[in-house]
Amino acid sequence: MYSRSIAFFALAALGACTPMPIGPGMPALPGTAKTFAQFQADDRECQGYASSDVAARASAASDSYALQRQYDFAYIQCMYSRGHKVPIAGAYTGAAPGAIPPPPPPQPAPTQ
């Protein structure tokens, strides 16, 4: 009976553990004028930074999705601060880059 209780609590404790992220969930690319060797070194350092940041903030209530997002944010911030290209949020406008928008429509003449 006693060994069953221990086994139950051990399994419950293992089930409560949230897996830590093992790497970034989004890509980063080498920045302009950065070598691939610099990118690899920065990538390793930023992954270490993100891991320690998530470990410091992790709690039993955090789910794996939330931990991965925290990891990704820390990783992207680190890589961006070192001059690398990272994904950004944006919307497709349909206009070609550098295109000049059309002028506004003419306004009617004021009536007196």
C-alpha cells in the first residue's frame, strides 16, 4: 500500500512538470556584414540567454506554449540586439516597396 502511494505521487509530480523549450521556435538570419561564424556564436549565446530567462520565470502554472513564447521573445530580442535579422509582425499592403501612394481625391469647392 505504501509503495503504491509513493508511485502515485511520483507519477503525479512527473506529470506536473512542464517541458522546457530546447530551441527557438522561429528563425533568425545572419545580419548584414555578419559572418556565419559570428551568427553561430551569437545564436549559441542567445539560446543560452533565452534558456536562463525562461528558467528564471518558469512556474508550475506555466504551460509549454507560454514557456516557448517567452523563450522565443528572449531569443529574438538577443539576436536583434546583436544586429541579426529576425521576424517582425506586419501586414501585406499590396504596394511595391518604395511605391508612392496615389494622391487623395480632390475636395469639392466650398459653397458660399
